[in-house]
Amino acid sequence: MTYVVAVRAMCEFTARRGDLDLRFTPAPTSLEGMAGHVTVAGRRTSGYETEITLTGTHRNLNVRGRADGYDPVAHRLEEVKTHRGDLERMPDNHRALHWAQALVYGHLLCRARGFDELTVALVYFDIGSQKETLLTQTHTARELEIFFVDQCERFLDWSVQEEAHRFARNAALNALQFPHAQFRCGQRELAVSVYRAARDGKALMAQAPTGIGKTVATIFPLLKACAAEQIDRVFFLTAKTPGRALALDAIETLRRSAGSLPLRTLELVARDKACEHPDKACNGESCPLARGFYDRLDAARSTALAGQRLDRAAVREAALAHDVCPYYLGQELARWADVVVGDYNYYYDSSAMLYALTQINQWRIGVLVDEAHNLLDRARRMYTASLDQAALRLARKTAPPSLRKPLERLQREWNAVKRAQTASYQVYADVPGKLLSAAQNLIGAVTDQLAEAPLSIDEASLRFFFDAMHFVALAEQFGEHSIFDITLTTDRHAPRDKTSCTLCVRNVIPAPFLAPRYAAARTTVMFSGTLSPHHFYRDTLGLAQETQWLDVEGPFRAEQLQVRVAGNVSTRWRDRERSLEPIVDLIAKQYTAQPGNYLGFLSSFDYLQQVVALMRERHPGLPVWAQEPGMDEAARDAFLARFRSANRGIGFAVLGGAFSEGVDLVGQQLIGAFIATLGLPQMNEVNEQMRRTMDARFGNGYEYMYLYPGLQKVVQAAGRVIRTELDEGVVHLIDDRYRRPEVRRLLPRWWQVR
């Protein structure tokens, strides 16, 4: 078999050495880099060659690439690298990689043209000063060939191993059977649809109720698609930690059913959870696990990949055995994993690692988006950026002198906009040009400052500058999918130029940002228990009009769940006070008639606390416990543990919070729920502007902004009650609006609402 690899990709694998260094060093943009290459070429004599296509082979490895330039007068091959600031601050491992690329190109040029020797040069071009630094080495053709062969051998050893792994993986996956004796109701239909989407290179939206085994029913067919070589690897993306655990467990079930399954499954975790030295910076001068990281990476990678389940614990064990950083070892392993399980942001964020790797390596991927109803809010946050003026004032106090003028200019333009604003909240047609220009100017100055003196800006100021970069990036992509607003915090006792002011590029419709991610994937499967109406999610998330839709019939029967509407109660804001007593008495009546464990959902912590206080006053013998704001993982576990004990009672939680979804309380652990709200987002100035934006785009702003997201939360919360085909329970929907036809249409079809 012949292996094909780009020069850069091979050298990145074979030639990286030295420390891991994540200190921020401003790099030229791709456009600046291209302009720098043009400038360098323009300074050369006539006859200078650019973009020289070269190829060479060693054994069964074909290496390809394009050399930046060749100067026939100096008989010199040039590898051009653009940079900013003091070249001496460039990490050694970067320089080693650059030399490796240059020497490989040198060999390929010697072989192509029959040269006996060649001068090889690194040309470092400073984008800011337009200055060139030329570093040269002269080698015989034989010396360059020896270097080339060494790189090829190292890469081939790994390639042969990887090809053997891929062959064994596909053979095992081809023989893999579904891990259970029979499919659950709806499970086979879902699995077949997912496989066909991968086969045909299409996207799929699937609504399937909890309890049918959606996780294994989506992973299994994509693994079969890997066996058929329709896709190369699978990304399983989740919104919350429990979703990652379910995916890892499903793959473990498949592994056990097969006896032996050579499938590398990697769990990606957040840096703050994987970091062994949170008090240290990510560079070799500060952290011992960053020092010599690339020197020990090969051994750590081999150790990790000797196992199959690369979850957080396994990656940490392999990393610490070789004294490397667990988080960044995990990032490296993403290149070699068959299945990657991680948060949405690893593929959908603006700087997403998995998306970048997919583009660079031209992988054919299958993307599974678990609990996909969560992606809308998450994507909005990814593509929203705000700047607070208080942070600007703090940055002005501590910034180095070179940044004072750019900061003052931004402050002036900010104040000018603020003085002209006539309301505390105001929406603008676009980002004011002078304000945006001042922010862009500041970023340029900060970039130059960091290039010259990387440690000259304190952490608090850096945070503001990074926020400014994100803000400008989104402002430059501003369109009908977003709004720009300014919020003033009124303080009657402070002068107007000292009041707080927040600028926000607020994403409303993430579709334009997400659509390229679907295009990069062979297939994208979005699945959830609540994706209705599907056109709402298709439109806002940017899926194509022809995206396939599947609504899986679940295994549950109407007689398993009593759904009762308390139509004489209003939970609207103006009626909250009058609603407390009827809600409390309804809950107490149900508990008295059928003691057991129940969940009560309210729209806010304030409303929840009022209900709990009145419950304790009117029904002191009824055991209750309540969700608190900002509960950590231990507190959340303690809340759920009450349901799993022998005791009975009612736990109160906020709708849409930690206990509304992803909570599995089967059988007698939970026999009912009370939902005293429609879950509608609060009606305020921001949400109203988002409604108007939705209305302009889709024509039904109220439904898209309020009704659909609200009822999705309700259905998710009610879904905590019936988890298996044997469960029975009751759900009380407490609000008179549940009588309305447009609301009833959004409730699950199998419910019989009374």
C-alpha cells in the first residue's frame, strides 16, 4: 500500500521537540502571511521561482508539498515564515519544525533537479517592521537525503502501525453485531436512518423518546459506516457531562458484546478539569509537565494508544507516566482516535479543534449531536461577544504606556456613543464605525506590544483584550443573524461618563456560523427527545431544507402516564401571588393520595422559594427539598440522592436547570412531576429584540423566541417521569394556557391530556 503525506504534516509528527509553550504570541493572519510571502518574493532577483511543486518517495511513502521559493543565483531554497516581534522569543520547537520542513524540501529539490549540494534557508519576515531575517545552512544532497529518509522511516513506522489498526478496526466493526438480543421499539428505525444518512452523505434530524437507547442506536450504525469506509471517524458531541458518560458506556457495551473491539475512544475534557497544576502557566519555564513535552510525547502517545478506552482517567494515567500534560496529550490523541466524545464547542466553536483537524486532514467524519435541542442556546453564546466599560477602565490603569493612546481613543468613542444614547437599552443597525475602528486599532497595538514584550500585560487586562478580539471578529461578520446593542446601568449618583456601559454583538440565529461545519462533515445526525417542531431547529441551526426528518414512535403507552392540566391557575408574572396557594394545595393533595417521590418545576428561584416556604407553612408534614442557585456537583448529587433513598418527598427545581434533563430516576425513584410554568423566556427588551429579529427572518417571531423553546423545556422536564416501559406516573401541567390548541400541539403525541 502507498501512503501519501504532506511535507508539513509529516514534519509536525516527526520533528517537534522541546517544551509545550502556550504563552500568547500574536501570529499574522492568513492574509498577512500570504502578503508577506509576496513581499519576500518581490525583493528577489528575476528568475526567482515561487510555489514549486515537489514530490518524492521512500519505500511506499509518497511525500508532497510546495516549496516557498528557490533563488537560482544564490542556489538557495527558501522556506518563508511570517511572524511578529522579536524573533529571539520564538520557541525552539517552532524553529526545529521550520528547519525540518526546509530540509525536506531541500532534498526533494535536489532529487528533482540533480543538485549535488544546496543552500537551505529559513526566511523570517516580520509583518510589522517588514524586516527579513535570513538563516542558512549548506548541505550536500547526500546529507539532505539522509535527513529525509530518517523522517520518512519514523513516519512510516507509525503509518504502518496505523494502517494495521485501521484494518483490524474495520474488520472487527464489519463483524460487529448489535449488542442486545433485539432492538427496542423505534431503535432499529433510528439506527437504519443514521446508517443511510452516512451512506448517502446527508444530514438527519431525529426525535426519539427517552428510553429507547438513542445513544447506542446512533453510535452503532456510524461504526458500521466506518467498516464500510463511508466515514473515517465519529465525533459524539454533548452539552453536558452525563451525555459523555452515556456515550462511553454505550461503546463499552459494544466492546463487551464483541469480545474484542480495537476501537480507540477518546474523551475530551475541559482544561480546568484536566490540569494538574492550575497555579502554573502552560509553558516549560512554569509547569514541569510542559517542560520537554514534545520530547516525551511519542512515548506517551504510544502508551495511551495501547489501550482502547481513552477516558479522562486513562489519558491522565498515560500522561503522568511520561511526565506530560494530560490535557494536551488528549488534544494530540484526537488525531488518532476513532471515536471522540466531547462538548459541542470542540466542533462548533469559532476556534474549534476538531473542525480544524477535519479541514486540515480532509477527514470524512460522522457527527452525532446528542440532546441537540441544547445546541441553539450554546451556539448563540459561542457567537456572542460583549465588552464592559468597567473592564476597559481597569485595563487603562494597568496597561503599558504604548497602549494608553489606543485605550483612550476607544474610551472616547465609547463615551460618545453612550452620550448619544437616549435609553438604558438600545439596539443599533450595526456597530458604529468609529467605535469599531477604535477597537481594531487597540487590537493592533496590543498585538504589537505582545510581540515585543509578551509578559508586559497583566492577566486582567489580557482578559479584556481577548474579549475585544472576539468582539471585533464578530463585529466584522455582523449581519441579520445578530444584533448590536448597548446597555447602560443607571446610577443617579454617578456622572454619565462613569456609569457602566456594555457593548454586545448578540447572536440570535447561529445558522450562518454552523452551516460550514455541516458541510465539512460526511453526515451530521442531530437527535433528541424534543426536536419539535423540527423546522424551528432546522432554520435556526442552519440545516439544509432537504435535511431528513425522523420522528420515532416510542415504546411508551398513554396509560403509563396521567397528564392533568390545572386550567384554573395562571402562572403569569402578574398572577404569581394568587397562584401560590393553589399550586401548594394541588401538590399536597396529589402526595396525600399517592405518597412517593415527585419533582416540582418552577420558572425561577424566587418563585420556587415562595412555593417552598408556603408548602412548609401550610403542609409542615410533607417532606420537601429544593435546588439552590449555583449548586456544585456534590450538592447536585446530594439533591438526587434523596430520590434514590427509601424516603419520600418532593424536590423542587427550576425549569431548564440541572434537574430538567439528563436525570434518570426509574421506577419508584420518581412517580410524578408538577410543572407550574410554560417555560417561556422572560419578556424583556433583549428578548423582544430577538423576537423582532426572528420575525423579520422567519415570520413567526413569538413562536421561535418564546413558545417553542418554552414547551421544549416543559416536555424535557416531564420526560423525567417515564424512563422505561414499566414506569408509571403522573404529570400536572399547572397553567390555564395548557388548554390552548397551539400549546397542546407541541406536547408529545402519545400523551392523553386531561
